Amino acid sequence: MKTTQLSDSLLQCVAELDDAYAMKGQQIETHLEKLKYEKPLTYWDYIQLETLLTIQSTKTTCPDELIFISFHQTTELYFQLILSEIKQLVGGAVQSDAVFLAKLERISRYYTVLISSFEVITQGIDPAQFQKFRHALFPASGFQSVQYRFIELSMTDLRNLVAADFRAGLSADTSLVEMYQFLYWKQPQPAGHQPARNLTLEQFEEKYDAVLTDRATALARQNVWQRFRQQYADSPLTGDMVTVLKQIDRQANVLWPSMHYRGAVKHLRTAAAANGTGSTEWKKYLSPKNQRIMFFPDLWSADEKEHWGQLD
């Protein structure tokens, strides 16, 4: 049996592992024994490739529906990354100024990828095919992305997500429960003479209203805006943070919905397809000029607010 002289660095590593496992009430020998029988990790196992390629469950025979569902699944993965960064920003110990800024920059980069990738939808899907397969998706809608709502709740105070028509009625005494009922995405957007009942919204509320109200309460003082105000407003890096916060605000509330608006204009421009999923009036819902949602309104000038939603 071949014996090898163990280096000091290897011995040190083993000693550290022994201490780490001992703190968990475990023996290092068990874990070392396991290593002898483990299979080498492969790329396809690590990302679960075979499983990943089976979850695009299209509902029609239109080839371009695969593009549509794959894009939305990819989008949800980026939302997960954004939420992971937000959790690190507000969910634990206070980060250093540099780390806080770096994580804001990460979030902005994720939005940059999402926004630039939307051409996959606007330019990459045949409008005639979209007109066919969209009916098979009713009443499902990207509107029902709970991760997107988590991001909104995690970024800002709840009052900043109240529908524009109701904001003037808010006061310092307005409760979170009251504000939640008037969030911009909870207001029915009936198209034409359609009734206000919205099956897409009803499905979403039935599944997620309880968890969203709990999340809204938990984040009332633990969102990105509050963490910035409480910990970093006087930082040497405050100027840089403000720049990135404003960039995220514009990406999330102007550029991202504007890309959806442009896609809808292209694919739903015919009279027969004027209504969005769930019979909503997408021109109102997707228009950032109409919704006027800002995560960080205190960072914007009066003129910037006046022209909110306009693209360069």
C-alpha cells in the first residue's frame, strides 16, 4: 500500500474540518469515508439538465410557444437572483457600505439582462403564432408572478405601490391593510364594457394574498429603501448608491414595463386581440406613464417625476 507524506497545509485543512464537524456532533471519519464512494460531479447532474428540459410544458402545437414559456421561466430565475440579493441587503446583519453598493449593482445588472433579453419576445415570436397559442393560456398571465410582487414589496414602502388614483387619499394613519387593498396591480382594469371581475387577479389573490400581506407587514421597515435611509444616507458612497437606486427604479418601473408594452403593441395590435389576458386593458396596466410607480420617489426631482415613464 502506497503511503504519502501529508503536507502541512493538508494536515491543517483536515484539522479544521475535524473541528467543524465536531461542532456539529459529527465525526470526520464518516465524511472522509463517504468521499471514497461518491461519483464525480458532472455538469448535467449539477444543473439537472434532463429535468430542466422537461419542464417546458407547452399547451399547443405552435413551435414559438416554446420561446414564450422558456423566456418566462428564465425571467423567474432572474427574479430569484434579484430576491437573493435583496434578502442579503435587508434580511440580516447590516452590510458594509461597499457591499451594499455592490449588491445594488448586481440587481441593476440582472435588470439590464432582463430588459435586453425581451427582444426574444418582441422580435423572436411570430405574431400569427402568438395569436393562436395565447388563447390556450387564458387566464394565466405574467401578471401572476408572485416573485415580481415580492421584489416590489421588498424594494419600497407599501404606499409607493398604491394606485395613482388613490395616493392622494393616503395619510400617516392609513394602515398597511388598507393600503394593500389599493395596490396598483389589485385595481381591476376592465377593457371596454367588460365587467370589473378579473379571473386572472382572482386566481392570484386566492393563492397568494395571505403570503403577500404577511410579506408586506414584515417588510414595512425592512425593505431596501428603509435600509438605505437608516444605514447609508450619510455614507461616503451615498452618491453612488443613489445613482444605482435611481437606475434600478427606472429599470424596474419604466424600462421593464415599457418592453412589455412594446411587445403587446406588436402582438396585440389587431382589434380582435385588443384585450390582454383576463380581459384586462393592457395599454393602461403596462404603461409606466399611467401607473407612475416609483420605488424611491424621494430621490427624484419634481421635473423627473413629471416626465416619469418617458423613454429617452
